[in-house]
Amino acid sequence: MRLAGIKLLAIVFIIISCTELTVRAQEEGSDSSSMAYKYYNEALRLENAGDLHDAVATYRLAIGHNPRIKEFHHQLAKLLARTGQVQSAMSEFRTALNIDYNYVECRNNYGSFLRRTDQLKDAENEFRQCIQIDPKFPYPYYNLGRMLKEKGDLDGAIENFEHATNLKPDYAEAQEALGMAIFERAAQGDLSTAAEKLQVAAKLVPKNPLIHYHLGLIYATKSDLDAAESQFREALMCDPRLAAAHYELAKLRYFRGDLDRCLSEIKQAEAINPTYTTNQEYPHLDLIQVRTLEAHAYENMGDPVHALEDYQKLVAMRKSDVLYAEHIKTLQRDIKKLLARSKKKGKEPAYDPEEVDAFISKGINAYEDGDLDSARAAFERGLELNPQSFRCMQNLTFIQEAQGDLNTALASQQKAISMNPQYDGAVYNLAYLLEKANLADEAARTYEKFRSMANAYPYDPQHITELQQNIIRQKKKEEVLRKRGF
């Protein structure tokens, strides 16, 4: 009996001792976790302050106090990836996922890390695994869509971008990517949907230059050059170093008859460092297109010296003079004529060319500042000095259009064309103004005249073709009514 009592006391003692050990372990674990989070929060503060080296060390201290907290490994993995410590980052990502296989935030970031380190197949698998684990998590849809787009699968990309935006309507990057992907797929068809998606993205991130740039391309394709110009200018307000926007604005102004601003935008595009363009992942300039546009602008400006320089550069770039041989011969003859004329002693012009140029510069600056009255007065004064100044007349056309005086603008544009009849951009602008004035029949004929000069339209011809077809249908309808006696 006494022996049984001793055994019972021993068992009770063991139970009490184990309980005390468990409580002590829990208390110690609680203290350890508390220290772990203290170090973790300090590491976050250091990282936000830009002290990345100490942040890494402090995250490791947090992990040392509690290695089973997945967020510690995930945050450290992101920081290691950011600082280029690839192998260490990969190890921390995997540790976090070993703790919690369904940790989709970490798995999505791990996929992005794999993508950046060119482990594309593994990256795609991680994004797909994320979607399988949590179909309502929007971010892997966006990342998978980007990968599919890079592989040329636009349909698959659009499907994933749509999933992302449906799950998170304010997901600006996904809205932007969706609009651009639809734009690429719809390049030969209806662009309205692409424009709608990009407009949504523009409201979410109004300072993103690429959204405005791509909206500008869509409007230009649809022949809405006013809206296109507005978007290109908005893109450049967001980032003046978006070279592609400068080029597209230069091209647009060339076909609006505006050689001055065309050349100005080209110079700004060329001044931008290509490394910046690459680092920002902006569209790169096609230097042959840029040089060709500049050559045409100088040629139509009546500056054969600079035009010849551009054509000679194009010959060197293409390693062939087949396309430019006639241009070069003509310009060389023009330069010889100018030199011969300058050597002749005769009557000086009745005006000072430099004074006319000064009024043109004054007018352009006033126009850019929004002072239309001062701009108009400057161009009119330039025309008083030289009634045959194409640049004054053409710039006056823009002022009259901006002031809503379309009839006068049309008359001025026709005068400008008579001063510089070989300039195809002035003819295109006349057609554009005629269409604005609801003179569709004359606009269609003028667009056709432009095509015969330039051999092709500068933008998607669908709008112009529809305009011409509508006129044909209207004439057929009128002919039927006439025959019926109406």
C-alpha cells in the first residue's frame, strides 16, 4: 500500500514537472517570437530608410529567433533579390514556401524573381500554381499574361489580363497591359475596345506616359489627329524623355503641314540617350524612319543643305543609294543654283529674311504659350514683309483653325499649298480641314490627291476608305432617286 502511494506521488511529480517545463518552453517561445518581431520591424524600417545591408542582417536576426515565420523569409528573399543576391534570394523564397506551400503572395513574387533571372519555364509554372491555389488572387494572372504576350500569345495574354482586371478593377498595370494587348491584336480592326481599356488605365495612373503614348497611336490610326496630338503631348508632360512620343508628334505635325514643330520634335527625340529608353522599357526609335522624316521636312522647308546631309546619312545607314539617288541629285543641283544666285550682284530682296524668321519664331512661341492673338499678329506681320512666306502662311492656318475660323483656315491652307506645291503634308492637312468643315466630298478627293503624291497614307487608311465609300454610296443613291424623278 505504501509502495503504491510512493508510485502515485512520483507520477504526480512527473506530470507537474512536465507541465512546468511546457509552460516554461511556451514562455521562452513567446519571448523568442517577441524578439523576432522586434527585429523584423526594425529590419523593415532599415529597408525603407535605404540601409539595405543592415536590413539584411536584421532580417537574419529575426529569423534566428523564430525560423518558422514565413513572412520573415519572404521579405528577406525580396530584399536579397533586389540587391542582386540571386542564390540567397532563391533559398529564402523556397524556405518560405516550404513553411507554407499555399503562400500565394510569396509564390507570385518567386515567379517574378524567376522571370527576371531568365528561368522562364519555372516562372510560368509558379504563376500557374498560384492561380490553381487561389483563383481569386489577381497578380499572377497579370504576370502570366505578360509572359504569354512576350511569347506572342496575345489571346492568352488578354484572357489573363482580363481576369486580373475583373478581380481588381483598380489594378492599373493590368488595365494598361490589357489595353495595349488589345491594341496589338486589333491593329487591323476595331480599336475602340483598346482605347476604352487604356482610358480606364489613364484614370488610374494619369502620370504614366506609355498609356498616353499608346492612346495617341490609337487615335492617329483612327485619323483623329487632334486627339492623338493631345495624348502625345500628355505623354511628354509625364516624361519629356519619351523619345518615341517626340517622333510620333513630329510625324503628326509633318502631316498637319507644320514643318517647324516637326523638326523641333525630331531634334528633341534625337537628343535623348538610348540607354534611358532601354532602362525605362520605352519603345525604341527607328533611326531610319527618323532620318527620313527629317530629310523630307528640310527638303520641303527649302533647306537643301540639311536635306542633302540627311539623305547622305541614310545612304550610309542602308549601305545603298538606290532609294535616294534622285533626291541627292536634285538637291545637289538646288545647292549649286543657290550658290550661283548668291554670287550674282543684283537687286537685294525687299525684305530682311532674318526679320521674317524672327516673326515666325515669335509667333510659334506665342502659339505654344496659348496667346493666339499675338501669334496671329506675328505671322500676319511676317506675311506683310514677305507675302510668299510659306511658313508664315502655314502657321497662320493653324491659328485660324484654333480660333474656330475654319473657312479662313481653308483659304490660307490653299494659299500655302500654292506657295509650296510639292509638300504632301500640306495637302494632307487640307483634306483634314475639309473633313472638319463637313466637306466630305472635297476631303475625299484631296486625300486621294495626297495618296498620288506620297504613294501611301501615313496612318491606317480605313477611315479614309470608309469616307470615300460613303461618298460613292451617296452618289449612287442620288442617281437612283434622280432616275425615279425625285
